[in-house]
Amino acid sequence: MSDFKGKALNYNIIVKREFIENKTGAGIEITSEINKNEKYRKGIVVSVGNLCPKDTEGNATIKPGDEILYDKYKMSEVTLDGQSYEIISYADLVMIM
């Protein structure tokens, strides 16, 4: 997170995708088979837009470092300084974990 040099604007959230390993007890990798059919992705928030909702005390409801689940079909990929990030709209956020 600390190496991210951008800032999200409006209702956008910048996420660093977190890969979920799926191995059987015998050590067989099944990640590629499972991920083809999953609708959601897991990631870590690196930047939150200034128009994202805030609680009654004025604090952001989501903040950098939060682990989230989001709709993988409604995101855009961007690469900054060789690092890959995904941009999602606040409305496409499914869960804060």
C-alpha cells in the first residue's frame, strides 16, 4: 500500500487484488478452475475517493488497508510503476471484511 503514488477521486476505490490460493489437502492447485466461475474478487483498499460515503462523525466508511470483496466484472485494471491495481466504483463494493 505505501508504494501507491496515486489518489482515487469521486466514488472510485483503488484496490490491490489479493489472490486466494485453493489447494487440496494433497497440495493440488485448483485455483484456476474455481476462479473461472467466481463472480467476486478479494482485495486490499489502497485509496478511497473523496465522494465515498462517510459515517455520522465524518469518517470514511471504508479506508486504505481494509479487506474487501467486489464484483470482478465491473472493475478496470491500471498499472502504475509496474504494479497492477483495480479501480472499482463504491457501488460495486460487496463487503468489507
